[in-house]
Amino acid sequence: MWRATYSILLYLLLPLIAARLLWRARRNPAYLRRWGERFRPGPPMPARPRLWLHAVSVGEVAAAVPLVEALRLRFPDHAVLVTTTTPTGSAEVCRRFGAQVEHRYLPVDLPRLTRRFVRRVNPRLLIVMETELWPNLYAACRSLDVPVMLVNGRLSEQSLKGYRRVRPLVAATLRCVSALAARSDADARRFCELGADAARVRVPGNVKYDLRSPANGNSAVPPRPAPDRPVWIAASTHEGEEQRVLSVHRSVRERIPDALLILVPRHPERFEAAARLCGQAGLPAARRSRGETPAAETAVWLGDTMGELQDLFGRADVAFMGGSLVPAGGHNPLEAAVHALPVLTGPHVFNFGDVFDALQQAGGARVVPDDAALTREVIALLGDAGDRARRGEAAARVVAVNRGAVARVADWVEEIVGREG
């Protein structure tokens, strides 16, 4: 009954779903490309053994890279299909893997559509990154004997409260999951509270710790403009944050006149707005998308490109993670920590609370409650190379000691595929 009600609502909402895609296409025309994949099952895929991994957007694709590489090594005779729901996620798949993997958009979660899509993909296993619960997709997989594995499953107390309102639907969806790889014991407990089978739940850890160590020597991003110039990065900023970060940077430059800010908006729709805000703030900017490099008078290097954030981290001394001064939940601080950068964040970090807790306890990260505190921290860190190095090394150690989840998940995949085979 619950899934039928959910499906009826989806059918009724189809015009709004299409309208939302069109609205988003006003800022990002890529939403209009491959339109049919979102509402049709697409042609049958080449007949061969296949592992299917779903990653919603850029962040999930980046987290999945080590796992995809591990699967390609362990299953060389299998194709790997990666599905996404956003054009930025699609672009990241192409950038990271090229023709080494297959890619399609995941269609809308309608019962007949998802069943036909699963038939045409014909995978041996569906791996879903993070907590993406699609009732009709999971039910289709179960009816077609395709095991579903949820990887890096996370469930905050806040999300748990929301899911409890529709617990029968969530519980039925979780019963379709063959394997649930939770990030932590607390996440595992919350999933079980919602109806997951405890016998199918394990805690291999957080695959996001399995980031590669940086290797900037092969990057297309030019080296930092001057070896001794103080540089901080504000990464994955959201609407409402860029203006505040630029105001902080103006205050930082009052104390450290040659300080450079690398500003990287989270979404490409923000690139032009961020460039305008730099001008309004009176901060001369160089735009990465135009191949411009910072000159002596440049105050901001705008990272208005996709797929270069990791390389831009390598050009900075201090990292601020966006999505945290506004209630967006924060972004993955491990992307900065792997570069041995001290990490700063605003108070809204509910998407990565456990990771920030680990970094804070080790001394590699600090939460700043407001703009004034962010200003003080940036000035202090840029001015004290010793403290900056100690905190950066502490952050890098947290990454190092928590690696290994990808290997444990890949072991479990081998168990499932071997058993199903």
C-alpha cells in the first residue's frame, strides 16, 4: 500500500519533475542533454557480466572512485556501469574514467520504468553510494533477483526522525537490500531501527577515507603563483556564502596584504555570480576557466571549473569547507585533509559530523561559529607556519589511520557475486 501510494504521487508529480529539470536547465543547459534517459529505460546494454554503481552527483562519484578501481581490478571480465542523476555527476564520471566505465542517467523511480531499466542493464549487483533509498528501484531488483548493496550508508539522528514518518515504506525498501555497509556503528543502529535486517548489516568504515594521496605534478592547474604567498581556499561554497567569504578575505588582507583566496563554488550555476561578487567586493579576480593565473595584484583566484578542486587544494595553505556557514550540511573535509591542510568549517556540518568530530579530536579541524571567528582563524594560521603544519599533519593522520573501507567493501562484493554466481 505504501509503495503504491508513493508511485501514484510520483506519477502525479511527473509534470513538476520535468518542469524542475527545465528550470535548472536555465542555469545549466546540460540538464537538457540526454533528456530521454530520465523518462525511458533506454536501449539494452551489451550482453556481458556487469556491476552497476549508482552515485548521485559529484561528491558521490569522487567517493566512489577507489571502489570502482578496486572492482575493475577484481572483476576484469565485468563491465562497470555508473549511473548519476545530475549532469555534473555525469561530467565527473567522464572525467575520472573516460571509456573505462559505462554511464547512464538513473530514470525516475516509477515501477514499470525501473523494472524495464534493470532488465536492460541486467547487472549482477547494484551498489548504491550513500543513503539513496528508491522504493521502486529496489523492489524491481528484488523481483529480478538482483542483489542491492548500500555502501557508505549514513543516517543522522535528524534524518532518522524524518524517515520515521514514513517508516513502513522505508522498512519495505530496506528489506530489499541484500547488504548494507554502514559508515559507523551508530549509522548501523539507526538503519536497524528503521527496519534493516541486522544480519545483512556490516560496518566496514567510511570509504571516503580511501582518498588517494595527492599527486599534483601531473595536474593541468598551474603551480601556486608565488611559493611564499599566503593562500587559503574556500571550497564548495553555496549561495549566501561567497559574499561572506569575500568579506572575510577583505579583512584578512588588511592584516596580510598579499593573501590570496582560492574561491571554488560548489555548483557551476554559481560561477558567474561569484565572479560578479568579487568585482562588487573590490577584489581583483583571476578566473581559472579562462586560463588566468594570479598576478601580484590578484586578490581572488576563482576556481570556476569542474573536476579541479583536488588540485586547487594542493595550491593552498589553509582550507575552509563551504556549505557550513549556511545550513547545507557541509562538505567532505577529507578532500582537504589528504593534502595535510588544517581545516576550518562553519557550524552546519550535519552531513559529515562524524568526520569533523574525528578531525577536531585530532587537532586537524576547527569549527568557527561566525565570520569574525573565520577571519581570526585564517589570519592566525596564515601567520604561523608551525601551527599550520602541526594541524595539517594531524588532519592527514586521521585520513591515513582510517583507510581500508574500500578493500573490506570489495571483499564483501566478491562474497555476494560469488554466492549469486
